[in-house]
Amino acid sequence: MPRDTNHSSASRRAFLGAAGAAATTGLAGCTGMLGGGGDSTTTLRVTAWSGNYGERFRQAIKPIFESRFDAELEVNTGWNSLLSKIQAAPADDPPFDVTVTCEPIYYNGRNAGLFEELRYEENIPNIDNVMQHYKDVRPISHGAPADGAPLTILYRDSLDEPVETWSDFTSETVTNSAGVGVDGGFWIYPLLGAGVGTDAAPAANELYQEQHHETLIDTLEEWPITGWANSGTDIWRQFQGGTIDAAQWYFGQVYYDMENHEDVSFSMPDANAGYMDNWAVVRGTDKRTLGEEFINMLLDPEVQSKWSEDHPLFFTTEGMSYAGDLGEYLPSTAEEAQNMALPRWGELADYSDKFSNTVKEMKTN
């Protein structure tokens, strides 16, 4: 994937204008498919991430779902209490039917029995469209890989040098700046960036190899972190308030917003990391079949192509086509996907308390 630090505002404006004018009420060639398999209600409750992810998900996916199924889609948003809401609800009356998950939510929810096992052969044949690499990252027994985003470096244009790689977070340019903002809700992702920048092991494997943990933690502690964020909105506010001059965030939450922040640029390193979402059906739902059919829809290459018009995520199927210039930045082949380190929580679980406590100490100091 070619990378370019100096991205064209004009090309993004032209594409966004075209995307905004595109129809959002269904896809050409879609067939009306009744869903639910005898489910008792025509409303499917789905939880997506909060912030602009949820807004864009609702804009892109709700009209497609409702044009294909004889059902309504209720999109809720959140992230920090997904599992606790399921655990607090009666086993046969979950708070929602389908949920987005990433690590560690997917790992912990699967191990706690909070997701139904997916019946791929019966209801999710589009799993065959998903690149094998994404299916191999973690078990897909209870969650299908559909979308995600690479980590992205943001930096203020007035810095002496552009910030183009994760190792640049320990450069004089960054250490002498106002500081760096990072994800404070999911500590795994700044650690992945630090791992790529440390380069003691390939593809951020420092996280899974205990002999490299001290080096990895030292690298993260060398980042001049002055902002901890729970959303992209937090990151932009930290830039606007002068709290930070660089940041670790996610391509899917920033690329379509760059026009609103002309003093900030972004970089996409060739050696990079990211997150990937596995969509799961919540245990005890009476809409299990409809939920699986919904996930099957998310794995439709045509749906993912349409979805990318509203949301600059990477998508997992071989047949989808990215809107606009997204294909310049996002992986579209297995080879490109393998250049992006995605968290493998099964290999990390034994060390998670160590890393979590380290980040907690950094946040309070």
C-alpha cells in the first residue's frame, strides 16, 4: 500500500462530496431476504462502538439492513460496559442481540460464555468471502471478522519534522513538543504502536515474548504522553487545547474528519498495527438466527464496499472495493493485511495484568 504523509485536501473534498450525494437506501442488485427464522420480534438490537463509528455505522448499515430484511435495526453505541451489561441481564433477556467486539472484549466475552456459537454453515455463508489471514488472527467460533482500522499517527504541521513512524514518538521532534495523546481506554493499542517502534521483535511480537517486555515498557514510557483519550473527540480537543502535538489514534475515526483540522496531518507507516472487530451474537437472544443473518450481511463484499463510502475502515472480504482513495491506505490483499499487527489476546492474556498495571501507573503519574 503506498503511503503519503502530505495528503491532498482537494481530493478528499471531491470524494466526500460524491459520497455524500450517493444514495444510502439499499444496494443495486440486492434481493429482499426475509430474516429472523421465526424470531418473535422484527427489531434487531445491535451495539456498535461509540463516537463517529456508531454514527457512521448507523448511516451506512441501517438502511441496507432494513431494505434487505423485514425488520428494523436499532443501533446502540458504547464500549466500556458491553460485557457487564450482558452479565447483569437475565440469561434469556440480554440487553442487545448482536455486538461489535475487539480484543480484549471478544476474548473475555467468549471465555465467559456471553456469546452464542455462530452457525456458519446454516446462516453465515459469506464467511467464505473473508480473507484467511483475518480468520486466523483469533478463533472465529463466536465472532466473525468484518472490519477494523490501522493505527494512525497524527501530528501538528508546525513541528520541525513530520512524525512518520512509531519510533518517531521518541525523537527529539516529539519529545520536545507539547506531548503525545494516546488511547486511554484500550491500552493494547498504544502498546502495539510502541512494539512496532521498538523493533525488538517483528510485527510487535514484543507483547507476546516476555524477554522483550521490559524493553517494550521502556519504549512506551519514553513517549511524552500528556493526553489520555477515550474517543477521537478527546484527541481533537487535546490538539485544539495545546495539550498535545502528536497522537496515536485510528484511521477509521480520523480520515474523513481531517478537513476540519487543517493544522494537523497524518501518517500511515508501512510497519503498522491496528484493531479488528469480530461481530458476535449475544447469549440468550431470541433473535439468534436474524443476528447471524445480519452478520452474514456485514460480510457481503457489496455491503462492505458501500459501507466504506461512509466509514474509512479496513474490511475483510476479498471481493469488496474501497470507495474513493481509501485503497491507497487500507489493506486489500492478504499480503498487505499481514503487514498490520493485530492483537492476539490468547497469547497475551497471561501478561495482561502486568501491562494494564503499567499503563494505570503511567496515567496517574
